[in-house]
Amino acid sequence: MLKKIAIFILAPLTIQANVLFGEEFIGGLRNAKGTCSIERNGVDIPAQNGFKILQNDILKTGPNGSIGVIFKDNTRISMGPDSRIVMSRYVFEPDQNRFSFLAKIVKGSLSYISGSLGKLSPESVAVETPTATVGIRGTRFLLKIDNP
């Protein structure tokens, strides 16, 4: 019980610290259902719709959980139950011609629908799995990792 209370007290402080130190959000959560959380700087934060995602956040779902994320360029990912994905790199700066999307799926399932980043610079989109890196050249895919 005390651990849950501490998380609810510390989570807003973690969020505020990120704003104070200028970390820019890369996307937002939607359709968070069941058991799901965001690990940021070693702290698990309960996932809620509208929560802002930062680079290097780890998105996690439990056995009954699912999460959707819409990124700044309108790229969309959805995670199924028992999934763990690290948002390693995201850059969307079309005015400076800078693009990058790298997600590392540790386990579980991921559905991807390309936004502007994948259309403007498809070679800049990659998803790493425990055994391979997938370069994305299309606009949609589904990936499932069993027994990582």
C-alpha cells in the first residue's frame, strides 16, 4: 500500500522535473486499458490516457493490459498484453530535415501505422527485436515476440 502511495506522490514530481529540465514529449498515450505503466528514470508510473511520452521511456503492459501511443508526427503504435517496448529514439524536425524512430520491442506485440516521419524518411524508421532490427519501408506492420 505504501509503495502505491509513494508512486502516486513521486510520479507528478518526476513529470514536473522532466518539464523543468526541458525534455520534450514525443507522443501521448491513448486507450490505456488494464495493467499498464511507463518506466521513466527507473520509476514505474501508472499509465493514463493523455500521459506524455518521453524518449527512453519504457512502455509496459500486464497480462490484461494494452496501450496506444500517438506520436507528434501522427505515427501510431498499439501494444498488446504482456508487452515491453523501449522508445529509444524519436526525432521529428521536418524544418531541419531530421528524422528518426527507433523502438526496441523486448517482448509482446506491437502494431505500427506510419505517420509523417515514415512517409518523409522511411529509412529513418526501425524496430529492434531481441534477434534482429527491422527497417520499415511500408506504412503498417504487426510484430509479435514470443519467449524473449
